[in-house]
Amino acid sequence: MVRYGYIGLGMMGSAMVEHLIGTGAVVTVFDIDRGAVDRTVELGGVGASSAAEVAAASDVVSICVPAAHHIEAVLSSAGGVVDGAHEGLALLIHSTVHPDTVTQARSLVADWGVDLFDACVAGGERLARLGRQMVLAGGFDEMSGAVRGLLDIYAETIINAGKVGSGAALKIAVNVMTYSQFAAAAVAHDLLKANGVEPGAVLDTWRHLGMLGTLTEQYSALLGVPSEHITGA
């Protein structure tokens, strides 16, 4: 049986781990938030006290942390993957980071006999919990059967983006297109309101033309919500 590890139990990480545990897999987990680890243990995960412990206990480790410097810390700091690395270990970077972060990390861990790939995720927490998200994979052709098998558990759709780092590039490109749509929706909303037009009219028009995406429609619904009702506004 393949032994899985997961480092980073935020919104996406916890959802992915919940689904993985639900398949009957053995998953060793770590997060700096001990409460997140304890909640995962309650679901059937195995708690670890460090990234090193996760690495030592696993064949494939997923890393889902917020930024590049967090990846560096997970890999190289005291108690990091470096202290638990072993021949044949494979790492998956799910974080949305620059492609250079992925390729530099891969060069680093290669000296430890470890392989590393980017497997960026898209679709959100709900689909991740159902195992129906999308994975944008860099280095897919080089992945072992164990790594590909894990991606099959995580995702309904896997995109082979190309060489290592390509998955990260594709995720950023998708985000750029998504956020551009959000910005355009906000500008259109303000233009229509200023001219006495019901903002919903632009959605009806887009829908009729076949140009309205589900994500943009969901976001547009927030534009009419008063700011006092939006947390963090």
C-alpha cells in the first residue's frame, strides 16, 4: 500500500486530505496549526510533529502552503523534509507559486534522492472534498504510478501541462484570466448602476450570447451585496 503524506492543512489542504482519508488511504499529516492536525486525526489521519516526520513515513507527500518562502521552510528548515527524506520519496507542490519556485525546489531535493512535481489545483474547496477538482500537472510524463494514482484520487480532471513548472505557469495564467473577468464584471456593474440600468441585464446578455462563465456569474452576485455585509470589506 502506498503511504501518503500531506503538509499544509488550510482550506484546500484539509479538503483534499478529507477526501483521501475517505478512500481508506493511510495519510500522515502536519501543519503548524496543531488544531488542524487534531481535526484531521479525528477523521482518521495520522498526526505528525514535523514535516520531517511526514516525509519519513510516506512514499508520496503533498505540500499545500501559501507561498514560496513557506515551501522553502517546509523543505529545508530544521525539522523539514530534508531531515526525513529518503530514496524514492516523491513530493507534489499544490501551492500557487511561480514556476521558478518549483524548478528550484526540484533541483534542491534531487540531491536528497527525492523527486518533485507541480500539481496545482483548481476548482475550490467543495470539489476538492468530493475528489472532483482539476489538477494542472507539471512533469506528468515523469511521474511514477504511485504519484499518478494519487492525482487520480484527488481530481476528476488532470491536465498534462508539460515539463516540471508548467503546471504552476498554467495555474497563474488561469488566475490572471479569472481575476480579469472579475475586474471587468465590477467595472460593468458600476457603469450600469451609474446609468440607471439593472446590472442583471449584462448577465442576461452574456448568457444569451453564450459568453457567461459559471465563476463570473457567481462572483457577479456579490457585486450587489452592501459592503457592510461582506466580511473584510
